[in-house]
Amino acid sequence: MIQKKFLIPLVLFLVLVVFLGVGLRRDPKEIPSPLINTAAPDFELPTLKGEGNFSPKAYLGRVWLFNVWATWCVSCREEHPVLVAFAKREGVPIVGLSYKEIQPSDEDKGPMSLESKLSLARARSFEWLKKHGDPYQLSVLDLDGRVGINYGVYGVPETYLIDTKGFIRYKHIGPVTPEVLAQEVMPLVHELQKEASTNSWPNTSRNAELAPSTPQSFAPSYALK
Amino acid sequence: MLVELGHFALILSLLVAITQGVLPLAGVLKSNALWQSTARPLALLQWSLVAFAFAVLEVAFLQSDFSVVYVSEHSNSLLPWPYKMAALWGGHEGSLLLWVFLLGVWSSAVAMFSKTLAQDMVARVLSVMGMISSGFLLFILTTSNPFLRLLPAASEGQDLNPLLQDPGLVIHPPMLYMGYVGMSVAFAFAIAALMAGRLDTVWARWSRPWTLVAWTFLTFGIGLGSWWAYYELGWGGWWFWDPVENASLMPWLVATALIHSLMVTEKRGSFKAWTVLLAIAAFSLSLLGTFLVRSGVLTSVHAFASDPARGIFILVFLALVVGSSLTLFAWRAPTVSLGSPMGLLSRETFLLANSVLLSTATLAVLLGTLYPLIIDALKLGKLSVGPPYFNVVFAPLMVPVIFMMVPGALARWRQAQWSQIKPFLILPFFAATIFSLGLSLWMGHQDAGILLGFWLGAWVAFASFQQIAWRAKQGLRMSGSFLGMQLAHLGLAVVVLGVTGVKNFEIERDVRMGVGDQVTLAQYHFKLIGVKEVRGPNYKALRAQVDVTKGESESVIKTLAPEKRYYLSSTMPMTEASIDSGFMQDLYVSLGDVLNGDTPQWSMRVYYKPFVPWLWAGVLLMVLGGLLASFDKRYRAPILSGDKEEGADQSLGRESSHNGDSLPVASTPLA
């Protein structure tokens, strides 16, 4: 007596249940980056302190964290103390990418020149780092956000782990927590460092590269504004 | 001690619910009248036990008993008492308890207001509801027990999520859940009718008022949720096509189709299989909504509580309930007769078309909601589906639905005559054309989409006015059903006008403002007068004063006071927007972060939102219409026992004299 057309709702529903069941085992918040295990995109950007430009090539041979931040970013303020504590405790260099520090709202009163943008970004970032602590070895200014695009920045903050060969090995979206650092980042860092030292890659002596992670004083040559 | 009693009452209620799910149904199968007659007392007993557990948890909240884990996690001694009470449904465990409690309210209502329903049908209906209740009680007791103790007790609670500390939370979830859970009644009636093989007009007649009441609650709940999101989240939007919003919209769309399809089944004995399928779908989508919200399978702004272990339980439960219902449907539906013939131009045609379009819209929303999950499950990547998809797919489906509301309400059953409908279309047609042209000229911007939106809203509104006026002039009695339908249609028309207006004419500006700065939107000037610190019972806040002037005038028409609140128990600052609602528009200001510079500045959102009050007014009209229709006297009249399968023609005969769903033929053209 069963007619096929009356089975359609049941069949559709069963398909749906299968998808729901599979979907349940996946984490919707986990966003894989296609850049994992590929070379970190190269760039050359002015540093915050104005001591010339920085390129990730300079850090070949080190395992380092690349952290995207901005003073306008609310979650960064939440993340910041975690990074400051991490920098004090662990010897992993952190490079900051100051992402689109100058927002369209800054240009309410007319467009700004690149120079004035740079100086405003520097002034604001200095003040912010002075107030909240500075975990960064250095920070670079990505005013137009192009480097951010190359790295597939999804939202600020984001953190990348880059290995001795300049490959992205890990990406975290959103504020890092002490748990993420202890359970995901540090084990990977140790593994990568071990890997590097057995491969006898140059410049792998970890301690030699460590810079003091105390809050840095600001170069006096940059007067605010 | 009291808490343990509450826990115990919940365990007892599970046992009673299982009995309620099994015994009366066994009585039907064995033709045992005594067993069947246990359905009503068991349903009432089960609800009393759940109600006791619910009351115990409320007492624990009011007394700030932080030796209960759930209370300590969702309340705080400083919380004002209405929020302490509402905190019960501020978390996962309590939400489920509320769910089961409301299911008990519906079961008991069915038990009490079904005196004239045959005993075997009462037994079947209440058994089905008992089974649903058992599932949820088992879920609560095994995975989400709100009565767990915390030893040693916490000295202070962690406080309710500040986002939820709002009058909206006090009423939004209970209203929405009343709607969700209310769909279980239509579902239980449909399953009972399928089991009995009696998909007749009596069944449709019984289902109608229950479905209408549930629809009314659902409408109100969705409206409240939208209103809450609009002014509490501080984003200035009223609908985000968020998975959780979609989860409530889908049952609403299907329920809307269902109340219209039930009408055809009652009056004409047609569309029976379709109506049953809609009844099953409406409740299934409510369950699916619960699954989506509670399992965390989709990310959403609403994901307060997500836990995959709980997700598996709900998924299995969903599969059992919906799977067995659809199996029953596949088995029994082919035996259903097709019902009375209908003409191409008839009320049935319009209602069928609307029903199909609403179901299509539901599927489109379902697809958009689950698409990211499906793609992820197939390992094709991660993506999200945003408002552009929904707007593009949803709006074109709604256009014919809204257009047909007018002829659908006018056409007679079986075979309508064009000449009889036409006089009632002319006035709304021209009135809507003039109105929409005038309104868009006045708003100062025109395009085809805006004109169409305004036209459709006005078309339905003018038609409703005209039909009510015509009846009043003829001195005809207006039944609750008739007035309810017209009001609900008018409400939807007002919502359509509101959506068209706000979508096309809103102005949003994110600005940085210092004291004394001014920003102008439309003809309104917003001036920041100052920002000061204030204290609330459990928070500190920064409150800005923004004076609004209009046009050339210097006089302040309104002072807005948006706040940024820092709750003592939370690190997350909360935005309290300040909104001035007028008849035509909202002026909306929210305070953002302080931006340090030489002089302090604040980032502020200043919005001009025309027509937003229309959305809420439209929802209220729909709710009023739903209530009027639900309490039509007709549903309280006894049903003739012979009014079964062959009752289609009988009810047709009754229609013209007994109720006023359709307009009698106009003897003289109006327009």
C-alpha cells in the first residue's frame, strides 16, 4: 500500500539526520587556513619604531609567532596580558603585525597623507603598548592591510606560528588564551625546534636569538604627533 | 532538601510521562476503556510534578541558593528579582525545564478542554504528548540536570550573562517556547489521526484552534526576539538570518501554511495528506530548532550553551520522533481520500498556492541554514551563508504569497466567480498604487523594489479595511475568525511596509565624537553633550548625553542616553543603545569605545531607522488577529458526531450561515 511519493519526506529527513550526525562531530568554529604548511608570504614593511623595514626572511632559522593586532581591536586588549606574560616566560619571539591601524573613521576630517598616517599609527601604538605592556620583538605597520590579505587575516587578533624554514605551521583565530599557548603552541614550538636542530639548519641556537622581553623603552626620536 | 525534592519530582514526572505515553495507547489497541481514561489524570499529574520541580528551582533562584550549580552559574545575589526569576531560563538546563513545563501546560490544556472529543482520540493525543515529554525529561535527567548540588556552596553566583539582563529575556523565551511546544499539539493530533486512520474534518476542526494559539505565541515570541536583538545587542539590526532566528522562522512559516491548510481540510475535506505533513513538519522543525541551538552544531550569536554530547541525545530523539512520524505518514497517507473537487478559481487554489510557496520558502531557509554544515560534513570546506542569500531567495517567494492574500480571502470555496471577486480588488489596487507612489515620493527615493514593497503592503492593508468596512456597512455579523484573519493580514501588511521602509531608507553612521561634536542624519542633528559615570545595582556604566534637534530648529526634541555597561561579574562591556521611537522612525545611538587623543573621543553608532516601529506594530496586530481567531465561538460549539469523512459537504453547507471566513457574494459592486 505504500506509495513512493509518500516516502519522500522520510528519505529527505534521513539524509538530513546523516548530515546532522556528521556535522555534530565537526567544530564549526575551527577554520582551517589553506596557508598551513606553506611558506609564509613574504613582505617588507616599516617597523613601528622606524628602524627600517622588516621582512620575515630576517627570521629564517627561528621559530616565531606572528601576531596580528591593532589598538582599535577590543579583543586584542583581552589577549594582550596573555601575550605579555608569555613573552616574559617563554623564549619565543613574537612579531606584531599592526593591522590597518588607521581606520576610515580617522579620515572623517579629510584624507590623510601616508606620512601623517604613519605618524598617527605610531603615536597611538606606542601609547597603547606603553599602557598595556609590549610583548613584541618588533611590530610592523600594515596600514593598507595588504599583508593581512596575503596571510588570510580573518579577524583581529590572529596568531601564526612560523618555523625555521619560514613555513606557517599553525594559525589561531581570535584571542589566544593561556590554554591555547600551553597546550597547542608550546608543544608545537618544541617539536619544531627539535626538528630544526636535528636538521642542522643554520642559526638554530635558540638562546642566542633571544632578546630580552622586558617592556621596551621607546626610541626618543619619535616624538608623539 | 527542597532542591532534592524538586529533583525527585522530576524523576517521578518521567515515570508518569512514560506511563502516559504507553498506557492510554495500549488501552486503545486493546479496546480497554479504563486504560484509555487514565490519559487525562496522568497528563495533569505529570504536569503538576514538573510544575513543582519548576517552582523549586524558582525558589532556589529567588533565595540565591548557590549550593545549586545551576543557580550559582546563572544568578547573583545582586541581581534584581525579576531577573533572578528569568535567570531560570538563562541557561541550557533551565531552558529545557521550561520546555517541558510548557509542554505540560499544553498537555493539561488538551486534557481539560477536550470534553467533547472521543475518548480514544484523547488517549492517542495525550499518549503522543506523553512520549515527547518522556524524551525531554530523560534528556534533562541524564545530561542536563539543573538540580545538581555544588559542595561546598559558592559564596556568590557568577551572575546572569549581562546580555540576558533585560526585560526581553523575562518574556521572550517563554513566549517563543510556548509557540514551539504548542506545535506539539497539532503534531499529536495529526499522529493520533494517522494512527486511527481518521484524517477527517473533525480532526482538522480540533487542530485549528490549538494551532492558531501556538502560531500566535510563536509570532509574538519571534517578534519579541527581534525587538530584543534590535535594542539589546546594540547592532541596530532587527533580523540577522542567524541560524537560531531561522530555527524559529521555519516552524512559523510552516505553521502559517498549516493554519490555512487546516481550514481547507476542515471546510472541504481536501489536502488531508498535505495538512498532516505540515503538522508533522511544524513540530519537527521546532525540534530541529532545539537541536541546532542546543547542540552547537552551527555557530551563532545565540550559542549560549553548546555541548556535542547533548547534541547526540537530541539528534537521536529527533530521529526517533520525526522518523517514526514520517514512516507512519508514508504508511497511512496513501489511504486518505482526496477530498472534494475544486475549481481553478477557488479559495482552495489560492490557499494551496500559498501553502506550497511558504513550504518552498521554508526549504530555502533550511537549506541556507544547514548548507555550511552540509559542506563541512562533505569536507568541501568551511563557509557561511549570509543575508544576501536569504534576501535574494526569500523575498521573491514572499511576493506572490502576499499578493494572493487578497484574492485568497475573497474567493469562495469550490468555485469562485471572477465577477464576484473583481469589485473587491479594484479599490485596493488603485489605493495601493497611489499610496505607494506617494510614500516613496515623500521618502525621496524611488525604485521598483521599494514601490513593489510599499504596494504589496498597501494592497493587503486596503483590502482588509475595505472588507471590514463592507461587512460593517451591510450589517453582517463579523466572527472572530473573520476579524482575526483581517487583523493578522493587516499586521503582515504593516510588517511588509516596515521592512521595505527600513531596508531602503535607514542611515547608519559609525562616527567618532568628542564633547560638542555633531553629526547629521536625514534632518536630525545629534550633538554629544557629555559622558559621565553612573552606577547600577550590579554594574558601572558610562552614560553619554546626546541631544537631538531637527531641521533648522534649535530646540532639543529628544535627549538620548546610550550607555556602556561594565558588569561587576563580567569582563565584557555591554552596549545599551538609546532609542527614540516615533511613529515613523527610530533614532538610535549607541556608545562605543573611548578613543584617546588630545581630547577624549568616543566611537559612536548613530542610526536613523525609519519604519522600525511599524515592524513591532505589525507583529502586535498579527498576535491580536491570532487571538481573535483562536477564540472564535465556533470552536467551542460541540461537534456533530456524524461530522466525519462525509462532513465535507456538510461543513460547506454550514459555512455560509455559521461562520464568516469568506465574504458572501457582493450583490452590488462596491468600487
